[in-house]
Amino acid sequence: MTLSPLPKPTDEWLRHALRLIGYLLLLLSFIDFIAILVPPQLTVATWEFQVVGELVERAPVPLLGLGFVLFGEVNQKKRLIFVCLARTCFVVGILFIALIPFGLSAAWRINTQNNNQVTAQVQQRLAQIDQRKKILNTTTARNLDTAFTLLNRQGRLRGIETPQALKERLFSEVNQLEQTTRQDAENIRKQLRLTLLKNSLKWNLGALFTAIIYLLLWQIIRGHSKNKEIKSVRRGWVNFDDHAESSD
């Protein structure tokens, strides 16, 4: 009694499962893409910059889905699927290339807006400081004596012996406040510029690398599709020759 050989394990079920997961990931990525772009705000630099960042940071998901689909479809004889995937990779690759100047333009405009906003806030604060200086300059000796007497009774004039010394102290505090305001504004500008530069560099490099990957996949899939077409033509000629020989 001879035993029949066990069936060889097959990975066809794994290909079907991964192909299904791949198509699901591509569908979810497309829905996410629509959600990112709707509603469009093409005149708002912050929206444009955020769109670039969200598209780049979500790029691994459709790439993973595409990999699953290719793994599942590699043994299929439907050339149309590979043609569609190749063209999709080409379009997406060009899209990510276009995101680079789009993101750079948005980053430049955001930097300008940040500088203008900080400058406006600083000018408002400096205007208040200038107003205090004018008040001190126009304060009469009588008003200064009255303020000195009142503050002295409250015990708030430590180390100040005369009304003139009080005036000099007030001027010193106002000047210190002006310097602090200018320094804080410069620090805020540097921090905003650094954050913007880091995000711009990260997202633009991400867009460039993603575009390269998609364009390479486009060439690979297109080459595979052409090979399948050549093999299909050769197989057709072989079948034709076999049929002709059998007829003879």
C-alpha cells in the first residue's frame, strides 16, 4: 500500500488576503486624500503648507497598500491592472514633485506673515512704552513730588531719596522694558523661523523621496507589464504553430 503524496503548501491564500488588504489601504488613502483637500483654501498659506505636510506624512500608507496589491497580483494574467497601477504611480509621483515648489511658496509666505504679525505686536507694545516716556517727560515737578510722597508713605521707594531719583528710576525701568520687548520679539521670530524651516525641510525632502519611489515603481511595473505582454504574444504564436502542425 502506497501513500499518496501530501499536497504542497501554497501561498495563494496569502496573496488573496494581502491583495484585499492592499486595495482597502488604497481606498482609505484616496478617501483621506479627498478629506485633506476639501474644502480647498488655495489663498491661505497655512492651509497649503499643512496640506503638504499631511500628504507627505500619510505617504507610507498607500505605498504599503500598493506593495500588497502588487504582491497579490504578480501572478495574475490581467495586464490592464498593471497598466492602471503604473499610470497611477506616475501621476502620484508627479504630484509629489509638484508639492515641493508648492510647499516652498507656502513656507515663504508663512514666514512673511509671521514677521509682520510679530512686528505689529511689537509696534503696539513700543507705542505704549513711548506713551509712558512722554508722560514722564511732561510730568511737572509738583506732580512728581506728590507721587514721591505717596510712594514713600507706602514704603515702595527703597534706595530712592529724591523725586528726581524716582524719575530716573522710572526712565530706567521703561528703557529696560523696551529692550526686553525688542529682544523677546527677536527670539519669537527666530523660534517661528526655526520651526518653519524644520517642517519645510522635512516635508519637502519627504515629498522628493516619495516622488522618486513612485516613479521607480512606475518604471518597474511598466517593465513587468511589457514583459507579460511579450510573453502573451509569444505564447499565442506557440499555440498557433502547434495548431498548424497538428492540422498538417
